[in-house]
Amino acid sequence: MGRAFVYGDGVNTDLLAPGHLMRLAPEELASHCLEALDPSFASTVRPGDVMVAGANFGLGSSREQAAVSLKVLGLAAILAPSFARIFYRNAINVGLPAIVFPEANDVQMGDEVQVDAAAGTVINVTQGKTYKVAAIPPNLMAMIEAGGLIAHTTARLAAQRGVT
């Protein structure tokens, strides 16, 4: 469970990971996440918080650093009515649940939100509302729980070789 950070439609990858800062280490780049939209975001977000955004979240370039920045900051999930296709896959690949949530407009900044991506539920604890969403499929949940595509693949290859 975490606080909701609510933003509107069209939050793009340049807002999440500014292009002129791409040479920075992931932790330093994350400190600039959304600074053009909300200068306090990176310094106030805590592990377990949830991004709730409008339509077409993550549009723009295919830079995976946008999803990495949100993951580095400790977001538990991103909820939005729709995602840019490449951003959606980048989020899943880095182990960050991206959940299609048509009712994103119901959530207010600071609401306490609980997300169960595997069960397909979003609970707005502050408002006392429960929503059913499409669950993330088990194969993708396994990847998310492993920490992303690379960690998941590394573990699977090690298991195939009999290495634990």
C-alpha cells in the first residue's frame, strides 16, 4: 500500500527521464524524474507509492530509462487507462507492474492505494473503493517478482543448468 501520485494524460518519457541527462547513472537520473512537471516528485515519492496517470502514459521515445527511473524511486505500480506500447513492455521488463486502470480519474493525489497485480484488484483505501482490473498474467508476474526480464532469465538459465 502506498500514496497515489496522480498526473494527467500524455506523461511522456522525456518527463520521466530527461533526454539531456541520459548519461547519468540510473539513481542520479531518477532524481530528475518528472521535475519539469512536479519538481518535488523524486524527493517525496517513497518505496511502495503508486503512480496514477491519465491516458497514453509513457509516450515518446523507447528509452527504458523512463521505467527504470520509476523503479529506482521505488514505485510499486503504475495505473493508467492506457500506456504507450513500448513503455508498457519496458516497465514489465524492469519489474514494474503497469496496470490498465480505466478508473484512474477516481483517484486523488495522496490517496492510499493498494494494488494486487496478480489478483487484478486496486483498492483506494482512502475512499473505500475496490476496483477489478485485468490481472497481470502469471508468466509476466513471475518476471516482475524476479526483478525483471534479465533477473528472471538469469534465474531460469541457472535452474536449467542445475545451479541455484
